[in-house]
Amino acid sequence: MKDFGNAAFPPDTIAMMQRALEGAVASLPEPVSSSHVSSIAESILRTAKEGVRDPTALQTMALLELKIAAR
């Protein structure tokens, strides 16, 4: 995972990111690889660090990035 050591989020934002991660992973066909989970998590962290706080937007962005990376 990339370095997000300087990122800091309040508890409510962490809970929202967790919901986005769980939703994104649940939408993928089984089996879900650990590399896909890592990619989704990185995308959510990066997007939240940019100020996005909508879990649906975070989930959508992460899945779109995963789809683009698979090409």
C-alpha cells in the first residue's frame, strides 16, 4: 500500500470509508483477491484525503479505478 502516513481522519470519516470499502468489495465477484482489496482501499484513502466524504462516491471511484487498472 502506498504511504498514507500523513493522512489523518476523524472517526466518523473512518467509519464512512469502511462502509465504502465493504460495499465495493461486496460488489465484486468471488473470489476477491487481496490486491483488489488493496487497490480499493488505496483509492478510498486517496479520494477521502482529497476531501470527498460521500461513501457512494468513494465506492464508485474505487471501482472505476479498479476497472481502469484491469485494462
